[in-house]
Amino acid sequence: MNFHIVRVVPFESMHSVPIIQVSEALAKKLKLPRDITLLELQCSRNTISAPVVCIKGEDFTIRLDPSILHSLLLFEEEKNYLISFDHANQKLVIGPVIGLLTEITLKEEGIDLKSIHEYCQELANYSDEIGAIFYVFSIPDQWAAPSIEGYFYENDSWKRYTLPFPQVIHNRLHKRTNERRQMFQDFTQALQEWKIPYFNDHFLDKWTVYKQLQEAEHLQPFLPETALYSKESLMSWLDKYSTIFIKPINGSQGKQIFKVCKMPDGFALSYSSIQQEVSSTYSTFAELYKRLSSHIKKKHYIIQQGLDLLDLDGRPVDFRYLCHRGENHRWRVTSSVARASKAGYFVSNLAQGGEMLTVSKALRTRYEREELLHLRQHLKEIALEVADVVGMVSEGIYGELGIDLAIDHTGRPWIIEVNTKPSKNLDSTPSSPTVRPSAKAIILYCLYLIDETIKEAK
């Protein structure tokens, strides 16, 4: 369906019933039937019919009575909207309506969207620029009505409104526990029944992703050996490797990761938390296992082989590739950065004090230009392959993935991790109103999903 940016102007009709006025230029562009006298207007799940007349005008303009705007839950002020004409049903469609689902904290000065606050502003600004309706909302108590309570960004602040029900939803819940709540399960079930697409479907744990990638033969050479944590696997792995990592299946931000190194007189254990990194030594395996057990308890962890990674002055380096889907669900890289750990730390996450730098700058410390270009292209290709596999085999729709890669001292790339809710602090948060490519990619993918849903409904 072809969308056109149209200026929608409220006006008080002098007629006894509200009417729709369409500029001649727009009527021609939309190929409205010349003899049309009654037009159905639709915005998401809200519709209204009214008489329609053409008015002189070379720009794309629709003039609507405030009562029509009110019925469609649109703002009763002049705005640009994306509009299309459904010839099969003789219907003018206003929208699209995009909702971002996340946790919302109410504060005196407004709402707090945690780590994605500025990012949501970018999404809102870009949507306003192209004529899409974008807002943020939390899991509603009721969702049978054709409207929803959400927050719309205007005049540099988020304001609460009753808004049209979203036609596509981007899941940016921060907590796995919220995805496990019955309310979320019921809500997403209703979305599926109504054929309203939503992405990213749910958090994927490290073990699930590892098994998915292991099935892809062409990616197996880049996967560190990985197993579920147990006393037996820990013992056998310490016989096999001099260094291993123990990671929580559902961890994030580099928290609660253990590094175990074999030493001549025992084992060295390092542990990462959000505040600090703690190291200690143990003379026997029993002592080591007892200490690990006090941390791990009943949580699920994986064991991963230690890698001798590229470093900057002894600080391990990894690479984050942010990948987005577009038309025909094809993946592309929208940003890439390198991360060097804080001095003395073994995790590179920015939340742990890591340093962000360009991929080329990180590679330049070890490689000449020709090899640098080859490695950079190779990393990009692996990231796209990983995104393609995970997006293809995972249940639900995924439109955005953060792929963490690394390079060892022999120049061999490794797949470290896949993030289904990637951080928004890694693709150069703008200091100006500029909208990042990652934000544009999300909105454009939303438009694509809506368009595909409309086509399937015909």
C-alpha cells in the first residue's frame, strides 16, 4: 500500500453533517473515483463515514470536521499523517499507528523510560517527520476497546492521551519477569488473534541462541565451545581449558559473569558485578566449586571456553553489530562499535566502565589496512548471518538484534552473544536532534509490517 504524507487540517463545517474535504491534487494522486460522494475514513480500529467533496488545491490536504477527528482519536489540530486509499474497500486509511511497549515510571516531572528514554524521543521525532503516529505504552489492564492509553511526545515532553490502538508493536520491555507475567501472555495472544504484528517477540536466553547457531553448519567454526553449567562439566572443562567463562543464561550488561583460570597452585576466580570486579584464589576444586555455588545457587548458567582475544594494552576488545530488518525481512547493519574493557576488568560492557571506539580504531592497533578491511567485512558478514539464523528459527518476529563478536590473536572471529533488546547507548547517542539510523530502521520496519498485514488481509 502506498503511503502519502498529507496535511490534515481541522475546520468547522457549515453543513448539517460533518464532511470531508480533499484537495484536487490529493484526490488525483490517490485515484479517488470521480463520482464518489461518501467516504469511509479509518485509523487503526476506528472508522467513520462522511460525505466527501473535492476542493481546489495543489498540495496534499484533507480538511476534517473536529468531530471526525475526535471519532478517530486523532489530534484536533493541524498535523501531517501518512495516508493511503484502499480501492477494494473504498476506504481512506490514516496512520500508521505504532506503539512501543515498555515499562513506564511516573515522576513529578513526567515519565521515565529508563535507558531508552532518548531513543524513544528519536522514534517519536522521526515518526512525526514522516507522518506516522508513534507513542509509548505499558501493558494495559484492558485491551478490547479500539483505543489505548499511551504517551505521545509533543513540545519536548510525553503527554498522556487516549490513542488509536497500535497497528504494530515494538516490544522493548526491560525485564524478563514482565514477559512471563500472565497479563503479557494474554495481551500478546490477543495481538496474534487480531493479526497485529509485534516484535521483538521475547528475550532469548544464551543457551537457546547457542543451540540455534550450532544448527547452522556455516557458523559452527565461529562458536566457542559451550555447555550447560554443572559440577561435572566444570570439572571436565577445567581439565580441558586453562581459562573458562561462566555466564548466566539470562544475564545482561556483563553482570554476574565468572572467569576461572587454572594456576599451578589452584584456581583464580574473577567475578563481575555492576559495581565492581572481584578476584580470589582457591587451592582446590572443591573450594572453587563451593564458592561458585554460593553465587550461582538455583540460577541457570552456561560454561564457555576462554578465548585469547584481541586487546588494547591488556584490555580485551569485542565488537557490537546492531542489525535491523527491512523490506522482505532482509537484515542490514545499522551501526558497529568496538568495546574495550576497563583496565583490570575482563568484561567490556559500557555499564562496567568499558570504552567505546570505532571498529577500525580497534583493529588498527594490530592489523595493516588490507587485512583490517578484510576483517571488518568478515565481521559484518558474520553478524548478518547470525541475525538471519536467529531471526529465521526463533518463535515470533525479531526486527532488531545486537550481535557481539570478537577476534582472537590469530585473527579468527568468534560469536560471543546475541542480544534481543540491545542497548541504545552503543550507536553514538546524538548530541543534536539527529535521528540515528537504528531509530529510522525501527519505524520503517514497522511500516513494512503494517503494509504486509494489510496485504495479507485482502
